[in-house]
Amino acid sequence: MKSPKAWRAAVAFLLLGAVAGCGTRLPASAFSQPAASPGNVFVDGVSATQIKVGMIDSITSALGVDAFSGPGYGARAFFDALNASGGVNGRKIVVDQCDDSGSGLGNQQCVHKLIDTDRVLAFAGNSILEYAGAAYVSSHDVPDIGGQPIGQAYDQYPHLYSIYGSDEPRQGSVGWNGRLYGGTEVYEYFKQRLGAHVAAVVAYNQPDSVRFAQYTAAGLRAAGYSVVNEQVDFALPNFAATASDLKARGVQVVFDAIDTSGNGRLCAAIDQVGLNLIAKVTTVQSWDQTVAGTYSGAPRCRNVLYATASDRNYADTKYPEVAAFRAAMQKYFPDRQDKLSMWELEGWASAQWLTDAIASCGASVSRSCIEQFMNRPEKYDAHGLIIPTDFVVTQPAATQVGCLNVARWQDSAENGTGGWVTQVPDMNTNCFTGPVISYAP
């Protein structure tokens, strides 16, 4: 229970709003990699001068080229900056990225190419819609470091290490006897810090949306909220009626299980009925620089948009590692400035984690050495970028202490261009004790 996993479990569904931009395939040149030097012989991804790192991202999925590409950009920026400074222990990193197009078949093909043909040492920066090749990765003892846990693979297999850490056995079955567990720290924050006590959960009449909404509502009730459940039609949502009911029932904070486009329309309807919320809460995958456009028709709702995460705010350049991330993104991917996101920062942290594991091996780099680093009892914080976490197996308890970072969108930030403003003094001490909620995968 290193972080509220259920907020990430529905990520694929909540990104459905990106479909409008789907289908554009990137040219093969976008994934070209530096060639190995002549005579440079690799053994399990390691040669005298280079190390091969694999990366699988569902870039050209049906959800559009921006839905899952963020972690890959962040990780590649890290490795580019690392190589510019000499690499790790004298070896340069060769990034071998594969776009699986968001399909299970495509993922299997990428996995076999990178492991069987290219023989990469490990993975970093993975952002995979359907991780069909996860069992093969694990069976070949290839470490997958800091991947995005979009599905259940990182809750199931050894050798797969989510960016958020894990306390689960991960020996082939999901979670603990097929159950996952999450804390209520997100809900506690809005209750204790903002004084919210009446919350709404808005969902579509679609099974995945309903399940996610039910989990959210259970967590809110466990945290002591009065909960209003709202369901809208997936094909023809009537957000105006929903917003009117939210106002009539005195809702103070809104959580949701709907897509990005739907959230923009919901917020516009909330503004139109004159409902003044304490907070409209979104998730880490929506903590990005596109808010002004997505919520262009909802200025009041937009400015009470909150997001939570286990990482530093990508706008907080007072922290050296965030400043380094921003500088590298500006240098290597300048066209991403209006699409910056927390997922890109998490991709950077993923690459940092793998690099630190490699560095711990000295001259004798191996997969087993990397995994010794990953399975240490000491917590890891990616040089201050993430809330300290680990992979120590720990049985679920009735309560847990959970820490989180919180940011709010403000149009006045970034010299009036708009941006995310951190709301807590320190994410590592912004902690809450609350009940643990069990849910099905």
C-alpha cells in the first residue's frame, strides 16, 4: 500500500478523452537509437563502453500519441543528459524504445524484440496500456524499473518494479490472494485541510467507470464523508442535470470516474449552474500543462482543480532535481513544453532509479545486482523526486499512514499563463492515518 493504487487502476479508461487525437503514427525515425560501436560486444545488454536499456510505450494507441508517451520522454531526457555528462561508471546508455501501439500483440512483439533479439539489460520508462508480455519479462529475470502500473502486471510479477513501490508478494497472483488494498489519504487531505464533508462521485453507466466510482465512494465513506453518487449516460451524458443536482445537494468536492473530455464538460456545467466547489479533484495522469485548453469553458471550476501524487510538482524548480528535469526537457524535447506532465517527471525518476541501481554494481553490471539494489530494505526517493518507497513485502493492516503531494491549478501562475501550484509545505510530511480499503483488481 505504498500509494492509492486504485487511482491508477482506471487510468486507461480515464484517458478515453484522448481518442479525438488518435491514430497518428510517429515515423520510425522517432525511435531511432544510437548504434553500438564497431567491435562493441554486448552480453545481456552490457559491453565495455555501453549499456542497452529497453523502453516500451503505447505511443500510437487508440487513445492518441500523448496518452502514454510522457514517461518515455522523461526517461529519454534523463538518459540523454546522463550520457552528455559521461554516462554511468564510464558506460553510455543506449536506449532501445519500442512502440507497442497499445495492443497485447504489439506488446508481445516489443518484449521479444528487446529481450530475444536486442538483449537489453533492463527496462525503464515503460508506459504500457496492455502489458501482455509481462510474464515473459519476469520469466527471463529482466528487471523492469519504475514502470507505470496502468494494468495489474506490476501487482503480479516479480522483476517488475512500479514507480510507486509495492508491499505485495508479486509471485504470480495479483495483490494479496487476488485483492488489492489502498489507503484513504487523498480523502483525508480534503477533509482535514479544506474542511470538505459532502463529496460527490460522478461516473458513467459503464462497468469500469462504475467499479472505480464504487471504490472511490467506499473510501470517502470510510473517511467520514457524506457521499452523493451521480451516474451519467456514457453515450449521451447530461452534465447540466448532474451539475444542478450537485448544487441542490450541497456538494463541496467532486471526485469522478470519467474521461478527460467529460471532466471538461462537467466543469463547464458546474460553472453554468453557479456551484462554487471547494475542490474538483483529478488524478496524477491529468496533472499536466494542458488544463487551460481542456477546461477552457470553466474558469471557476478550473481554478479549484486539484491533483494528488507521490512526486514533486514538475513546476517546483526550487528543487534541484526538478530543475534538472525541466532543463533537460527544454534541451532535448523543446516541443513538449506545453505538454509537460507529472508522468514525464515519473519517467525521469524511473531512469534515475535504474541508473542508481546500475551504479551500485560498479564495473560488474548484471541483472541480479540491479535487483539486489531494488529489493533493499532502505527506501528510495529518486534524489528527492518521489515520496520514499520500497518493495518490502508487508501484510495489509486495518489502517495505514499515507503521504501525498497536492497541487492546485491557478490561472495566475507562471506569470499569468497558468500552472500547478503546490499546496503543501512538504509532501514527505503531508501524511494522514486512515482505514485501508480492499478492492478487486
